[in-house]
Amino acid sequence: MAGMVGLTLGVPSLTPAFAQTTEWPTYGGDAGGTRFSPLAQIDRGNVHTLTAAWTFRTGETQPGNRSFEATPILVDGTLFLSTPLGKVIALDPVTGRERWRHDAEVSPRAGFGDFTSRGVSTWRDPEAPVGSPCSRRIIMATVDARLLALDARAGTPCADFGNHGTVSLREGLRNQPFEFAEYEVTSPPAIVQGLIIIGSAVADNNRTDAASGEVRAYDARTGRKVWSWDPVPQDAADPAYATWQGPTAHRAGAANAWSVIVADTTRGLVFVPTSAPSPDYFGGMRLGRNDYANSVVALRAATGEVVWHFQTVHHDLWDYDNASPPALVDVTLDGRTRPAVLQATKTGMLFVLDRETGVPLIPVEERPVPASDVPGEQAWPTQPFSTLPPLSPHALRAEDAFGVTDASRAACREQLRGLRNEGIFTPPSLHGTLSVPSNVGGAHWGGMAWDALRQRVIVPVNTIAAFIRLVPTEGTDLVALRREASQRGHQVNRLRNTPYHQVRGLLFGPDGVPCTPPPFGALVAVDLATRSIAWSVPLGNGPAAGDASHALGAPNLGGPIVTAGGVVFIAATIDPHLRAYDVETGRELWRATLPAGGKATPMTYRGADGAQYVVIAAGGDGERFGAGDAVVAFRLP
């Protein structure tokens, strides 16, 4: 790994073009996914006066596991968003009035594990006259894996794209899904050089040869597939090929990019955050380091060629996908500006990489980690550790278990004492292993925001722990195992083509409160200039009774944005609130109650009336709060 690099960060001024930006044209605000807005009409001094400007109801409710997590985009004076059931909706950004909707008719009975759509993308055809049909296209990938191109003005399919406006993303996969719901798409694609570049989501923990996770590029005008890149290398000439060992290793599936792919349009690169290969918790059929999986991979946008890759977890046995989208930022190193890639991880680490080479700009150390005691498994002997402070805890002792009451604390301690527990990267075991952070992070799919003025990284994290146990298939009654686990709120998976079943669950006391010390969720600001945590504050209202619940934080999924007004906006938590924080101190400045849960990431823009708006999709837990999905906009009075 790279040695120590001197790091000095200035506070740059915004370029005139950036300072005048009023739109939010991509999921992450810009192609690099920084989630920074130069707007400052709403600032730390007046944010407490924000009021709801309008509310739009999509008409969908989300029983079961469907979740409204879309971040709208704003281009050409219109807001565009997507819903879990395949609707694309265009809204007036000042009034919230619907301009059009297109219904792709996703079946509500499809049974996807993550039944959501986190947004749409857009492409302006440089060869088409402005205002002509499909000169501006809205691109959506439905959760059931169809790629749509719609006319931005009318919402009608672009007939020259694929089959009358649709391309099937299920065609041409190396490993086909064994059931329909095994393969889905939840994130909006990147669009670079006239190419739509898209990943996929693959159901975890079902078989060694799960659906394959190719990243593919399609012509934005015609829908023709231009290239495909497989994160499980198939060419023996690829240096990564040898890091997959065993007779069936190269038939492994997943290692897919289910998070958001970001782009450097100037360099013609896309940055792909990949996940664990299949199955998550037993790697005996895919021994080796498993390069390209659990990595940030830089691909040449025009060809799909690998430029570099950096692996955040070797031979993943913990479901430590790179769920957080990368962010492309500029830092000043040794007196000159350096293009960088930020990657926050479920392991609670933040990696800062050179955008052109993948070499760490802030050092990374390979440290020894515990070995596996599971027959047939070979855990990788070391793991990469960022030398920045951890964003969330890496260890939990039984004596440190939390409980609101003496009884719940004793129950948590008893659970912990029965688990193999040697800190982060303790491999799964036959009698049970403590996994900290858990498979929901650390950092998670909500990702991070970059404060371009102060050069701080803002990251929401979870701190709750989990346990993992492998159960030999021989002599085990799977029906009885599932019945027992269900009674305890645990999950059982049959790991097909392996000698094991897997049991896992989050660690909670008998009262439903996490066994980990609070906060159970936090918002963390990392100062790259000092390589330290600038502040860390509880995020959300914790699952405990009493007035102290606000200090406990809450499990969270969803991301932040940062504005030049010095304000961080985030919802994300299990309680239905949008919050504003002071980016300098982490102090909560404002909160508003949403009509439903808010697992989406907000966005902001300046409307035609000159006002700055902050918009959030609410509906991450619609059934719990008894309300349908809504989009809510806030502005100053």
C-alpha cells in the first residue's frame, strides 16, 4: 500500500459556473456523486423557519417490503422521480403539480428482496433539435430489470430505443436467475459519452452460482449493448483470474454493483462499487482473495476496460458489500490539487484513493485478522484498514453490552458470551460469531456527502452488531431450523451447493433494544485536513422508552446532502423526520415530521420563483405510519 502522503487542505472558492448551479441533474447532485449544493439561501441562521411548500402523493402505498426511496432529479425546469412499482412522474418544482406520469406496471407480487427504485437518470441527445421528441430522455431501470427511455417533455417511450422504448436487462447474463426475484435493479444508471452504464442487485445467500453481476453499457439512443464487464473474471489472462481458486470459483455469481455508479466525464471513467460474491458467509467454493469483488473498480466508460481496482474487503465472509456510492472530489495534496475517490464502507472505514491510479492518498494498512475454523473455509489472513479513525465501532465486549434494564443488559451479555468474538473480521463459525459492524454497516447505501467548502465528509452510520452461524447440512432438519430461528427473529438461508446452512440476526435484547451501546445510529463528519472525526452526533430517535431516547440515535438507511449555507439535510431514520444539522458543529438546527418514513436521500434546487427548495421522498415505512408515499418540499416562508 501507499506510504504516508503529506495532506494539506485549503478551503477553495466555488467556480462561477458551479456557484450558479440551480439544478440537481443526477442522483448524487453531480456526475461524481458529491451531494454538495452551492445554494446558500437556506443557511444555519434561517433554516429553523423552513415550512412545507407542497406535498405530492404518488398514489402508491407500500405494504410488505416495498419502499419509496427515490431521490428526484431536476433538469430543464422539471422534477423527475420513480416509484417501486415502475411509475416515472414529472412534477412542477415550484407547485408540486403533476405534469405527466408513465406506468411501467411492475407487479406488486414480484417478491423482490429490496423492492424499491432509488431514482432516474437523464440524457440530452446532442444530435437532436432542442425540443424535439426524445431530445431529452429520462432513463429508468425498473426493479424487475427493464431499462426504459422516455421523452422528458411528454413521458412517452422513445420508440428508437430497444424494443419500443425498453431493453431487457435479464438477457445475456452468464448466470441466469434461478427465480424471477433473484435479479433486480434498484439504482439509477450513470450516463457518460452517450452510454447508459448500469449494474444490478442479486439476492444474497441462496447458492454458489447466483445470478451473475455484469456491469453493462447501452447506447442511450438505440439501446444497443456496447460492452459488458464481469466482476468474476472469466479470462485466464486477467491478473485477477488467479485470485479465484477452486474448480467452481469462476462460476460464482453476484459481486454485482447494486449501489450507484459515479462518473468522471472529463477522464471518461466510471467508478463501480462492487459487492460480495455468492454466497456471502461461506467462501469455500471461491477460495482466494476474489479480486474485483468488494472493490472500487475504475472502468473506461467507452470500452469497459479495467483501469484500476482497490479492494476494500478480501474474500468477503460478512456481507460487507460496497453499498455506499463512491464520491469524486478534489483535495489539495502537497500544495497541488489531487483528484480523489472517496469510499465509505460497511466496515465503518473511509478510504481516500487517487482517482487516476487507485493508490490510497491517506495510507491503508494490511493487518492480520482471525483465521476461520470452519471446515472447507480459508479466510484471507489480512484485511485493509484505513488509517483514518473508524466511523463506527470495530469491537464489542460482553461486559460492555447495553440494556435499558438490568434484565435486558444481562440477556445481551449472555448472547455475546456464547459467540466467537475477536473484533472486526472474525469469520463465521459453527457455534456463532459476533459480526461488528453488522451487514447493515457501518456506512450503508445511504452514502456520504462532501462539504466542498470545508473539505469534510459527512457519513451516516449504524452501530448495531449481528451474529452469524453456519450449520452443517448433514443431519440438520432445515424445517425445524427455520422454525426455531423464526421464533427468535432470525433468518435462515440454505446455501445451495455448499455443506452449510446459514443463520444470522441482529443482536437485540428481549425488549427489542440493540445490545450495542448507543448511539445506535450516528451522523459523522470526517475532517480530511486533520485526519480526525470533526464531530459525531446521534442520528434519530432510538428504540427505547423515555425522554432519553433522542440521545440513543436510531438505525438508519438513507443519505445526507450538504449546502454552501452550512447545512446538512438528512432523514434516513426509523422515525419519520427530516433533520438539518450545522456542518461545523453537528448541532441539530431543525426538524420536520414527514407523512411517512424517510429512507430516501433529499435533494435541493432553486425554483423559477427564486426560492431554494429542499425535497424528500417519504414512504420508506408507509404501512407503519399509515400513509401512502409522498414527496414533500420545504422552503423559507
